[in-house]
Amino acid sequence: MEKKILILITIVLPLGILTVFSFKDFLIKDSPIENKTPESKIVTKGNFILEYTYKGENIWEYSVTGQLPNPCYQASTDVIVAESYPEQVFVTVTVAPPEDDVMCAQVISEYEYSGEFSASKEATVALQVK
């Protein structure tokens, strides 16, 4: 009797495990995962980088990073959305040098700016540095 149980365990158990692994694709269904993370796009112009992402419902988020020659330089960022279809979006970074009589440490200064604008998903985005 013990031999029959031992034979049954050594034959049936491996066959059962093999069957489960063979049909695991039918037993366990993976639900497809949609990539809900929008892809960012990057544009480089001179010492500045524009990264922008469409978030949905005509909302875009963007960030501009770059380097200024020294801390006395000033920079500002403006966004203009041209009324066309698809919209043309211009992210403009304007760099202003310091006055001639200003003494300034000669060390590179980092510039960062983030914001959002409203335009359709088909809009084209460009970076301008002045």
C-alpha cells in the first residue's frame, strides 16, 4: 500500500505541477497596462533646455533650465501662443547683461523656470533665446 502511495505521489504530483505551469497563461491573465505617463519632449537652444509635456485637456507643462555667464545677468521667460491651428507656441528666454559699472563674481549661474500654457495637443512648441 505504501508503495502505491509513493508511486502515486512521485508520478501524479509532478504531472499536476507540469499541467499548472503549462496552462498558467490561461489561468492567470495579465491586464494590459496603458502608458498613462505622457512623454516629454526636449528642445535645446544655446545654453538653455526646454522640456515640455502635454498633460491633457489642452494643458501643457514646461520647464526651462540653463546657465547664465554670472549671477548679475538677468533672464525672464515668456510664452506666446499664436492663434492658428495647430497653435504655434514660442517659449522665449530673454537674457539681459548687467550694467557696465556693476562688479560681479565670474561664476556660472543656473537658471530655472517652470510654468504651463493652454494649447491643443497638436500644437508645435519652439524655444527662442534672445
